[in-house]
Amino acid sequence: MRTTALRAGLAAAVLTGLTAFAVPATAQAADPNGARTPEPATTAAPAADGNFYAYEFVGLMGEYCAWAGDDANWSTCSPRGGIRNQASSVENRGFPGAYEDVLVYWDNADDAGGWDGARACIQNGWSYGHLYAYRFPANGAGGGEKMENNISAHRWVHSCTEDPL
């Protein structure tokens, strides 16, 4: 009897200990196309600073370019010097309000100032830490192409709905 009570007590202690160390899973919205939906920046993320960032490596790492305005050709940017078709992750730290979202483009803006090619929306406060998992929507030349190492330009817009696939 004493052994059974001891075993029951130990089992309860082990289960209680395991429960205390369990990490709750975070639910993530599912995309109907099977793609992982990005999460808004967490509270630990940098505060809005009015810039859009493109990084050479996944996880918002490595050399980067930052913009407060539009850029029709990512061949030149600051501080990196150029990141055209070389970005592996992006982050929108724009200020909430008018012109808070960013459209990224598969192709450069043309000489007449138009914006060409497929485009995808990076909503305010969102980041994509690994663009390889996403594709441009079928809304222009380059539609269906992976986004990693395929972004050439961007512009700030009031709102957008062309989410990456």
C-alpha cells in the first residue's frame, strides 16, 4: 500500500513538473494555398521608425538597406549600396496611418515612372524573415516567382491587399 501511494505521489509530481515546463504552442493563421502566414512584429521587435528594410540574409540579418521613401530601383540604396534581387528578408517599420504599407515589385519601375511587374504587399508592422517560402501573386510579369532574391523596387501605399503567396 505504501509503495502504491509513493508511486502515485511521484507520478503526480512528475506530471506537475512537466506541466510547469511546457511551452504553449502559438497558433498561426493558415493560408488557403498552404503558405505560412507572417506574424506582426512582437512587442520585443524594434519600434516603428518610418523605414522599410531589406536584408541580405534570412531572419532580418546581414547587410541591409533602409528607405523612408519609394525606390524604383534597388541597385543603389543606403547603407549597403544595393540589394536589387538579393533580399532574403524584409521588414516594414513604417508609421501607422497614411502610406503605411509597402508594395514590393518583381521588376524595376520603368523610365516613364510606372511600376511594372508582379507586386506583393508588406503590411505595416509585418516582417517576412525568410522570403524563400513566399511567391509573388499572379498580378503581372514575374507572378508566381519566389520573392527571395527577386525584389527590384518598392513604393509606399495607403493600403494594399496583394499578400505574398
